[in-house]
Amino acid sequence: MTINAAQVGFGAAVLAGVVLAIIGHPGPKDLLPPAASAAPSTPTFALKSVSVELPTSDVTFPGGAAADAINANCLSCHSAGMVLTQPSFARATWAAEVDKMIHAFKAPIDQANAAAIVDYLTATKGAK
Ligand code: HEC
């Protein structure tokens, strides 16, 4: 099937109609700046403080000293759960994951810590 210019024109017109139907025609009131007299002289609203309870996570990686490097370097952007709920992977996959955190997401982790973290992940969540 080939599409000729008339069909393309018709399609464009239908599309424009649909878009206009959705967003509505800009009426004159939308184009004019709000009248100065419309602004109330006293504010009709009051600002209130609200307290918002944000979820926190105090879960760290288990394993004592072996987990020191991962606890010190991997919890600044996401939770330990984010890592611990991943499937088990082979060492090379964990090494690539840590590499991705460092290079794609700019995690400031030096090589010695990166190696310790890969060791920890392989020991804790290594593919059997
Ligand atoms: C600079 C911030 C940052 C640091 C530090 C960081 N990550 Fe991430 N991590 C991310 C971001 C961003 C994602 C992707 C989140 C998403 O997709 O919603 C992610 C996702 C993950 C995932 C889920 C799988 C994936 O690839 O999306 C794992 C596992 C993970 N990180 C492990 C680690 C480990 C291990 C460390 C420590 C070596 C670490 N992260 C440190 C930013 C960081």
C-alpha cells in the first residue's frame, strides 16, 4: 500500500483536530495577562508547616568487618535492600555491577574498596 499526499494531509488535519480537542482552543482569557484589579489586596490563603514522614532505612549489609567496605561505599545512594534483594550472580557480574556504579553513576569508590566489595558480594550473593 502506498500513501499519497492527500492521505498525509488528511491525517495531519485529523491529528491537529484531535490535539485541539484534547488541549482545547486557547480562549481570549488565556491570552490576556491577568487584570491588576483581580489581585486581592489581602491574601486569601495562609502558609502552614506540615510534617512529612519520609521512609528511612537503617539496614546495613550484614557480615561484620567483611561488610565494612560495602557499608561505607554503597549506602549513600540506595539501600542495602536494593542490593541484597538482587539475584545471586557470579563474581564477574558483581564486578561489572560495581564498575557500573563507579563509572555510570559516579560512585566515588577507590579500587581497593571496589575489590573488597566484589569479594563481599561474591561471598554473600555469589551464584552457586
Ligand atoms: C552515586 C550513587 C550510587 C552509589 C554510591 C552506588 N550506587 Fe548502586 N545504583 C545507583 C543507581 C542510580 C542505580 C539505579 C537505580 C534504578 O535503576 O532505579 C543503582 C542500582 C544498583 C543495583 C540494582 C541493579 C542495577 O544495576 O540497577 C545494585 C545491585 C547496586 N546499585 C549496587 C551497588 C553497590 C554494590 C554499590 C557500592 C559499590 C553501589 N550500588 C553504590 C547509584 C549508586
